[in-house]
Amino acid sequence: MTPLVLASMLFTASITFVQCSKDPDSPVPIGVVIQGKEIFRYDTFGDEEFWSGLLHIDKAIAGEKNGGFGPGVSPATALAVGLKVDGEALPAEVITGIKSGAVDLNDPATTLELIKLNAVVGVQGILDDGGNIVSVGITCASCHSTVDNSFAPGIGKRLDGWPNRDLNVGAIISLLIMLSQ
């Protein structure tokens, strides 16, 4: 047995021993769990400078009719590239409007409203004093959460920690490039 293999085995055994010796009855304080959930869901770690400052994703989402450029990104388009909507973040009147067709899922203005409601999983809108989106950031949840599709495809109860296997980052970047021209 080579010294490197022996050292690796000893290191693995020591880590296992340390992990197994922790008190299993020692609960993690609930405040830490809540704080972690909030960070995971809503903290962009300042990446708005990249997404909005450099790529202008906020303007591409908004579309020309809403102060941006190009046609904008409708909820239907956002769902098609794998973004998800947290159905539990939607007010009752929005749910009713989607069911009845009164809420237009082909209008970029609807996407802006969903972002304002914190309903687009992993997308955080930064609002000005008038409630207008001035920049957008992306959180861990965009890739590491999905929904159960209980309301419609791509819309439902959040499943944090589940991979978003539908997310097509290439299509999102291509969409941004196309919309910016």
C-alpha cells in the first residue's frame, strides 16, 4: 500500500469518526434554519451588477412597452426556458385570474408583476420607491429549487433543494442576446 493511499484512508477514517461523534440529539437552532432558507431563496450576493448592469436582463424582461427593449419576456416564455413560479406566493386574485384567463401569461408586464411578488423562483427584482423594477438578481434557488407542478406545468408548490432539471441556461442567455438586438 502506497503512503498516499494510506494517508487518504486515515484522513477519511478521521473525518468519519469526527462526524459520527457529534451529538445527534443536538438540534440546529430554528433561527439558523430560517436564516439559511432566506439566504438560499432570496440572497443574490450582489449579482445584480452582472445580470442588470452588464447583461441588462431587467430591460430584456420588461420589454419596450415596459421601459426596456425588445418584445420582453412573458411568463409563457420564462416557463418554456425552465424558470418556475411559486404558486404559494401568488395572491388569490392572481390565481383566479390565471385560471380564468384574465391574467395574460403572454404579456411581459405579467412577468414583472410575478417578480415583484417574489413568485419567480430564484429571481429577485430590486424595486425603486415607486415599485418599479430597476435591476434583477439571481439566487441559489433558480438552479436548486423546482415546483411540484400542482397548479400548472412550471407553477406549483416550491421544492427547495431539488434540482431544476428543466432550467435551460443556454436558452436564457440566447434569449437575452436575441432580445437585445
